[in-house]
Amino acid sequence: MANIKGKIRQSTKLKGKVAGTNEIVAQTVKISSGNISLGDISNVNVAGQTDGAVMIFDGTAGEYKITTQVENENLNIIGGTY
């Protein structure tokens, strides 16, 4: 087992030391603030939010977009067998 030391404070920076490996993997992340919304995520464009809208990834823009019309040749919706 790797010797891992870390300190997490309420800030935008995480400092830590790792011995024996180059990777730190978070197993649990808890966000207790009630003021977080989908638009706070850096690659989500929430412009166009309306009733019935869906979120789809735009590979050209590199972000998720909100839309009421899905026109994408890469989208397959498989409804199952009836």
C-alpha cells in the first residue's frame, strides 16, 4: 500500500505527497454546498434551457449543450424489442 499524505482545505488547490506511485484516485467525492448547478461545470453550456430540453455533447465545440432538437448522425436510440 502506498504512503499517501494530503491536506484538503476549503480552497481551489489540493496539496499532497505520494510515495511509490504517480497517481492519486479519489474514491469518494462529497459536495455539501446547495448552490451548485449544472452550469457551474466548465464544459456545460446551459444557454437555451427550456421545458423539454435535453443535453447533448457537441464534439466540435468540446462542450455539452442544451437543445430541444437533436440532429446528430452519431446518435442511435435503441428502443428494445416489442
